[in-house]
Amino acid sequence: MKEFTKEHSLIAKGIAIMLLLFYHLFHDEYVLNDMQVNYAPLSKQGILTLSGFGNICVAVFVMITAYGIAHSILKDDSMTLKQIGANSVKRFWKLIRNFFIVYVSVNLICFSFFNYASLYGEGKQGILFMLCDATGLSPVLKTPMLNETWWYMKVAYVLIFLVPLMTICVKKMGNSMLLFSLFAPFIVNLDKDIERYFFFFVFGVCAAYGNWFSRVINLQ
């Protein structure tokens, strides 16, 4: 039986990145008009429809990441809660480091375009807000962000800690957790961004638990 490997995961993430780029480049009709985009062989409405579909890229990222974390937990039955927690903390710090590199790179390239005092404020508060933004924690702490599209970092950080919890629940309750994920937003007051992708969190975990992706590959 063929397995859903890391290479398959990278392909899925690559497709999601292309969808992300297509969405952000072509979803705004006003931008298309200003740039005088040639729509051939499609119509303008066709381009707008396809680019709008590209918005599913976040759901794909969430699902594949949840699958990967859950799979690493499920394949090792001897893993303790302490080890699971330690792995989550490691992922958390790794994500902070990686995002910090992105933040610094953006600022080095576009330094002259930003008004930091206006965005973050001055003095100690400004420095604190900048550090929050530089580590991707601004959307979590609701502090000013240099780029509003970095809202996804909130989902990424929550995913790191929520997926192990969902994996433990799925091991005990099975795929019925999918049904729970549909009704949870009506029962629990979730953050709007987490609520939007909660089903995909759980779907990724259930896919790892039931080895769904490998089964799909073997249907070929």
C-alpha cells in the first residue's frame, strides 16, 4: 500500500501556494482594471471566479499541517503527554524564529515605505508592539501589524497546540469528532478565524487517524 509521504505533502502545499498567489494577484477587479490585465483565453469574470476559488489555500495549509502533526503523534504509541507538549513547544519556537526572518527580510527591503512610529507608537510601547509583530504574535495579542495578511499566524500558533489535543480526542472518540467540529462553533465561543478553519483542523487529524490520504492515493 502506497503511503501519503512528505513529498505528497510538499506537493499539496505547493499547489496551495500557487492558489494563494493567484488569489492575491487577481481577486480584486479594480486592480485588474488598473493593471490592464489580458484575460485571454478566459473572460474577466472567469479570472475573478478562479482567483476567488484560490482562497481555499488557507484551508489546505491547515488540513495538511494538522495531518502532519497528528500523524507524527499517532505513529508513536509510546509518546507521552509530556513529550507531545515538548514537541509542540519546539514547533512554536521554530515558527517564531522562521517568521522573525521573514519580518526582518520585509523590513530590510521596504524600510523606507514604513512609518514605524505611526504604526507601533513611540517609546517602550512601540518597541513592545514591534517585537510582537516581529514574532508573529500580533494577531494573537491584537496589537498593530505591519501587514494585515499576517493574521494567519494566529491560526498557525493555535494549530500547533490544538492539533495534539484534537488527536488525543480522535483516538478516544474516533471520526465522530468531525461531527463535533461542525457544531462546536455553535456551542463554544471561538475566535472568528479559528472558527472558520476548525473543521479543517479536525479533518486533518481524522485523515491521519484513518489514513485517508493514503487510501485515496491507492485508488489510482
